[in-house]
Amino acid sequence: MLVMAISANEISDLIKKRFPNSHVEVVDLAGDGNHYSAKVISEEFSGKTRIQQHKMVYKALRGAMDGKDGILHALALQTSPK
């Protein structure tokens, strides 16, 4: 099965759809469409642990990282409420 890569813009759009008033920066670390870093700043993270914040972002990616057939291989994630 051929799995297509995902673009930084697609990742950013998925996150912004879930967190519309957030600041999102996504960088393709290896130039391969599979290894990214993302920084997400959202007031919705207030009062949440770092793990809860990361789970919220992963949920926003709607399965792009799930299982062996996920289209996003690695995401170095930084989250903050401000």
C-alpha cells in the first residue's frame, strides 16, 4: 500500500480547524513529508497538563499518526497556553 506524505500546510490546517484562535508553526524537519516539528499556542490549553495538550493536538490530526498506515511518521510537538 502506497501512503502519501502530508504537507506542513495540511498539518497546520487540521490543527487550526480544531483550535481556530491558535498560533501554529509547522516545520518539515527532513524534507520528506513524514518528520515534522510543530509549535501550537492556544488558550484552550490553559489548566491542562502537557500530556493533555498533546492529546488534544493528536486528536485534531484525525488519525494522521495512527498505526502503521498513518501518513505522518513523527511529530516533535511543543504546546503552550500562551
